[in-house]
Amino acid sequence: MSYKTILVEESGSIRTITLNRPERRNAITFEMQTELIHVLEDAASKGCHVVVLVGAGEVFCSGMDLSALYAAVDESAAQHRADAELITRLFLTLHQMPMPTIAAVHGAQ
């Protein structure tokens, strides 16, 4: 499957997921959250032994993309709740991974 905000590489039983928005310092969008949840759940179900998370460019991740938050200002309370549930699901998915997860800046030594 192809993604818009992340890259996924497999090397044996190691899955490397690259946050691929270097022009925005890999800031997380709602779309990226959904893609990460999908690829992490897939890794867990396919028996990966290690997941490596890296950021394209010089920054791993600068946090939430503020432009996405500003765009959500006029959303309904129900949509704000759904947005909060999405990030919660991402963090829980990471926390409950059955294998080690490693995060680093791409190319870090």
C-alpha cells in the first residue's frame, strides 16, 4: 500500500517507518496519524520483530502540525472528540506493540 505522509520499508523482520514531511519538520497531521496506525497494526499482525521509526530530513518530528489544528478550530465538539480519539489510538497502538520500537532521526549516528 502507498501512503502520502510516511514511507515503509521491510528488511527481513524489521519494518522501518519514515515520517516523510521534512518540509514541515515531519509535523503530524490527522492523515499521518491514520497512516501510522494502519502500518503499525499491520506490523503487529504480520510478526515483525522490530519497528524502527525515523524522520526524513534533520528532524524526527516537531509534534502536531499547527496548521491542522488551526483548520480544526470551527469543528464540532464531536469532531474534536474524534480527533482526540485518533491521537489516543495512535499512542495506544505504539504502547501496545508486541515488539520493540525504536525512534531516531534518519541517518543519526
